[in-house]
Amino acid sequence: MIKNIFSRLLAIFAFGLAVSANAQNADTIHVMTQNAVVMTSPPLGYYGWGVFPADTTSYRKVYLNFTLGCPTGGCSGWDYTVDIYLIQNTHHKDSTLMQGPTFTVNGNQLDSVKTKKDTTYTTYYDTTTHLTDSTKNTAYTIVQYKNCAKPTIPTDTVHWWVAGYYNYYYNSSGHIIDSVYVTPDTSMYLSHCPYYSVYDSLATYELARMITPYGGYYSASWTNPYRYDITDFSSLLHDSVQIEVFYSGWTDGFTATCDFEMITGIPDHKPYKAINLWSGSFPYGSAANPISNYLTKYPAHIDTAAHATRLRILQTGHGEDGNNCTEFCANLQYVTVNGNLVYNPLVWRTDCGLNALLHQSGTWLYDRANWCPGDLVNPYLDDLTPYVHRGGTDTLLITMAPYTSPNGGSIYIFGTSLIYYGAPSFNLDAAVEDVISPNMYAPYSRTNPNCGDPQIVIRNTGAQTLTSLNINYGQVGGDHNTYTWTGSLPFDDTTTVDLPAINVKSSPTNKFEVTLSQPNGGTDQYANNNYMVVPYDTVPTYPSSFIIRLETNLAGYQYTYFIKDVNGNIVDIKTGFANSTTYRDTVHLANGCYHFELDASGEQGLSFFANSNGNGALAFTKVSPPSPILLFQPDFGTSICQNFNVGIPTGIDNIVHNLDYYVYPNPARTQLTIGGLGASQKDKTVRMYSSLGTVVYENTVKAGVEHYNINLENLAAGIYCVVISNEDGQVMKKVMVAK
């Protein structure tokens, strides 16, 4: 019975689905500056203020949790740049030389004006009476500025009438028979009084950049989280701070939420100053206006206190000039210090086909100039410490590979900051930086849920090179392993660690924890960065025998699939497929945890609207009766995978995780959508349970319905369980309702 199943699951839903990791013995402070702000066309900036802790508060890490969503009318179907800026009042004054006019006419500056102090009229031919008639003119409002010592303060305002023109008189046929000149009383000629306009000097720092997805398929309730490490700018996030979200879109629209997350504590080395350098949209390939006009040399006076100096570069290419530049062409960037080349990256992303937001409504999987639709822009982080001189002046310069554009239209968008850091806070210390799997965080959905092959990121936060580290990990309240990592990790560098497999299953918390200890066999000097815990979802359990059903398109040679066991051994592999052919492969697996993956060498999935390969399909089906277990999304880009159990209890009886059903958004606010229902041509019952096991929603969905919406407006915030059932089994999904 459903209720019996649910009674065993109550504890599982008793925790929040927040993806932010928790650090031991540290306070986490959140400041929201934009909350689901609707971004519309044309390109506009959306401003918000946040009140941050005083500068006496020390931050160990600072993250920007940015949530993109759809407005009521749905998301835009195009990919647009979104920039998040911090605007700082430097508390210094600046000025601009202005020219104050001696008068304005109706608020405008005219070179000259002729007027009369009495009312004037304009004559015209009346086509009804066939006579000359006249109409009263509208008076000018003339504001005069006669005191050049105070050029912005009006000295007089008058209302005079236009003059210096001819009035014409007509016969009954409408022909001009005479004219009279309207003589002006006054003729005024514009001159200017120069003055300086003084204003507060503002510094603008680009904290983060992302590119919106092709959102034409998304419902009005769709949201997606992004997380950006902005610790480099922590010195600016104190007291009252203005934040701008700039949307470059020419079509409506998206929503934007900025939630700043400050984890208090001691940083590994304090980023104490940020200096804004080259920022803006610069033309590329124009012989008349080269990018070198904008990327000019910068004489950097390096702080004496700067133990480390980093150049942080956000750069993306856009536009089409006939050569696919710069959106679809790769070019080299050159960073020089005192004329010496120190960094030379290719401005290009090669992994768009692995985007977590697969199956967008446009060309989402094409690699681009350092960006992918629906993803964050990764900054170039150039350590300049070995090349600059503390207390001296060094010349910094960014240039691009020479290029001449055939038609114009190519641009690079830059946001560049120079960051100064204090001395290392610790000699021997290590930090757990991230947990990639198992983790419910949406950007890691390509590899999750995970069988129990954990993958984490560690950082050396001590001045001494890190050569060994103990890593204890496992399910909160469940099994744990300890693994000793060895290597050579310099200060402030990170590395990804693949940990030995461990069984993670449903539990009262469904949380995975990692603890670090004994760096280089010694005592870790700072415990607050040694621990991280994240929520995870469990993998589905499948029969020991099932069928892999692959329908190839017109490029069958591009595909390979394999199954690996938990130890990385390949237990099944198939390749060399013919075109437009259906293959059925019955697999027989022993109890254990497995990883299935289908790779497309062409990086365009089994189906992609922009090629001529046609449509393929991939599914797991039962041997008997031959009903679907799992239908894969064919528009998957480079590869698609699924982790699953065979014969390993998950703690959930009689639940079959048929992932052809999916729910979104999660968290949801006003509406929840169930997708993929059309995969099973049978009626289905949809029930929604509260965390107390009470049925709060129930309905029948008829066969053939692909998407089904549930109105959540009358539900309180909390954790709920959605169960979709028919005669073949049941599917359970956990969702959070947020208000």
C-alpha cells in the first residue's frame, strides 16, 4: 500500500533540499539583493541594495547563489549575457568639464530663437469656408542662465511667442495673395558658460557572468541555481552595497535572484583589495578601431603588503562577422607583464555538449568562445605573483591574436580585476572545497544520483605544499571509509579526488559528509574548513536482467555504450552500430552498483534539430512484460549516463524509479510539472503527500498526456513526496515547495 511505503519514508523528507554545503563551527550569513526580479527587453540593468556585515567581520568564503527563472509569460528562447556587478562608491570626487547654455527653449538647446512678448498667430487656408483663418501659437518657455558664476542656476523664466516668420493670406481658391512678416521683439543667440560637474566616483566590479539558456521549452515555474565563488571580492562586501544585474536580452525574459552567502572565519590568505581594470564590450578585428585601442597598458603599482597578486579575467566572445567570429571562433589571449608573456590561453569552451541543462530549444551543445548557453562563465585566474614586484610598478597588458574581420560585428566582453592578497594564514592546512558526487545540486545532475563513487575537490590552504591527507567520508549515520590521498599540491591550488566506492542508500537524512585530517601526517591548523555535508538522492534499483534498447539515427557509427561495475570494470560494451537500426541487448547483472553510459563521438546526442541525422532513441525495458523502465532524453549532447543498483536494498520497498517521469522545478513555488508521462500509454494516479504522510493532492492522468501541472498555491512551504503509479509500479519523487 502507498501509505505503508510512505510511512517508511517520512524521515527521509525531514531535511531541506538546500544545496549549500555546511561548514562546522562557522556562521553563514545570507544577504539577498535581487529576489526573482523580472528581466525584460531591451538590455537593462536591475539594481538592488544589500546590507552586509561590518568590515570587522572576517569571511572564510563568499559565494553568490544566483537563481535564474522564468517569468509568468515563460522564458526567452534565446541565449543572452547576464552580468552581475558590484558598484562601489569610492568616496572620492571626480569632475567633468561641462558647457552651460545661456538659455533653453522648452528644455532644449537651440542655436538661436526669435520671439515676441505678445501673442502671435499663424495663418492658414480654411478648406471649409475658403477663407484665410489663423490659430494662436503656443508660448515658448525660455529659461535663462545669465550668471556664468552659477551656470546651472536659472536667472529668469519667460513665456514668449515665436516670431521671425511670414504669415500668408489666401484667396477663395487657396492661392497666396499676400504675406506679412511677424517681426520679433527679441532675438537670442546661444552661448555657453564652462563649468565643472563634480560627482561621486564609482568603481564597478564584475562579480560573475552567465549566459541564459535557450529557454523556449521551459514552463513559467522553471528555475535553476548557480553558485559562484566570489571570495576575491570579499573586501567589498561590507556595509551597504549596490548590486546590478544586467540583462543583455532583446526578448523577454528571465527572472534573477542574487543571494550572497558569507561563511565567516579565517581565509587561507585574505583578498584585501580589488582594482577594476579592463571592462566593457570591445570590437575585435576592426582595422579602423582595433581592440588594442581598449586593451591598453596598465601601470600597476603593486602593494608592498601584497604577498600574492592575481589577475581575474572574465572574457567571452560574441557576434558574427562572416567568419563565425567571435562566438564560434577560438582565439589566443596574451597576458604580459613588463612585455613578457606569462599566460596564453585559448578563449574557448570545449564541453558545451556536457551542459547540465541538456535539451534546450536552440544550439545549446555547440562549443563557443568561453561560454555555453545556460552555464556560468569561468574566469581565467592568472597568478602574477612570480612576475611582479612588491612595492614597485609593473606594466600589465592583455592582447588578442591578430585578426581582421571581413564584415565587423565581432566583440569580446571583458571584466577584469586585479586582486591583492595578504600572507597565508596557516602553514599546514587543507580544506574540502566541494562535493561533486553524491550531490543533489542541479549543475551536477549529469553524474548524479551516484552509486557511491564519491568525487570531491580539496584545496591546500596552508603555505606548506600538501603531499598527503586523510579523507573520511560516508553517509551521515551510515557506512564510512577513510582514504589517504597523496600528491603534490601547492598553496591555494585545488585538485579533484576520486574516492573509493562506498554504498550510500536511503536513510533518515540522505546526507553525505566528508572530513579531512592529518595533512602531511601532521595536525591541521584550522578545523572550520575540514568538513562538508551535502544532500543526495539515491540511485534507482533495476531488475538483474533487463533490455537495453537502442534505435540509431543516420550516424550509428558515432555511438558506443558500456556498463561498469563499482570497481570500474567494464561488464558490457557495444559499438559499431549500423544506421537506422533497432538493437536489443539483454544484460544479466550480479548484485551491485553499476554505471551505464552512452557516448556520441559527434557530440550531438541521438537527436538534434540542427543536423540531418534524424532521430534515435534509448531505453531500458523489462524482459517480461516488455514495458519501459527508463526512457532517456535523446537530445543529450556528448554523452548520457545512469547509475543504478541491482539487488541492493534502498530502503524503499515496491518503488520503481522510472526516471522517464521527472518533476520540475525543484524547489517549486506556485506550480509543479510532471514530465515524461507519455512514455507509458496507461492511465496513472498522481498523489502528493505532506511530510506527515497526509495526502494533499490526488488525481488521475489519462494515457497520452505528456506533461501534467499541479497547482501549489494553497500548499505550505515544506518537503513533499509525489508518487505516480499504475499497474506496472510506482515512481516516487521528493520535492520542496518554497514560498
